[in-house]
Amino acid sequence: MAVEVVYRSSRDLERLFMDKAEADRHDKMLELAEYLADVLQKAVPSLTEQQVEEAGIYMAKNRDVFARAFKSQPDALSELINAPAEPVDKAEAAEPDEAPAKPAKAAKAPK
């Protein structure tokens, strides 16, 4: 009988990860997205809850590009402008280079 260890994101209970570090990165990305959504909602109250959530997730996924842009490299944003548009699906809010996680296998009853 093989045992497989999987990790569950504490902020996205539907996602399972094969590596604890991946689950931690995903949680941190979702935490950042939540804070960004709160700031965006305060700054632009006319945005819907879905819009601020999608924008927060997008910015959190691309945090490195935004960080470079905020550090006197505004042309770094051209990477995002020229990249093909990917719709943000909050249920699948994974990092772009993340492989899909395998679902956990059911445990067999001992004989």
C-alpha cells in the first residue's frame, strides 16, 4: 500500500499540492490578492466585488512584474501588456508556472 502526502491550501480548500512549499506560495499569493482587493475597493468604490477580486489575484500572480514597475522600471509592465490575456478564475487562482495538483487518493481500509 502506497501512502501519498498531499498539502491543502488553507485559503483555497479545493486545491491540493504535492509540495508544502507550493501550498505555502499559493496561500501567500491569495493573501496578497485579498489585501490588494481591499485596497482597490477602497480606492475605486464603483468596482464590483468580483472585479476587485479578479484584479487583486491578477496583480498578486504578477507581483514580480509590478514590483519592478514600482521600482523605477515602468516599462516592465509591457510584459503584461504584450502577453496574451488569461482570464482570472478565482477557483483556479494558481501561480502561472504551477503544475496542476493531483487529487488525493482514497485510503484503503486495513485488512
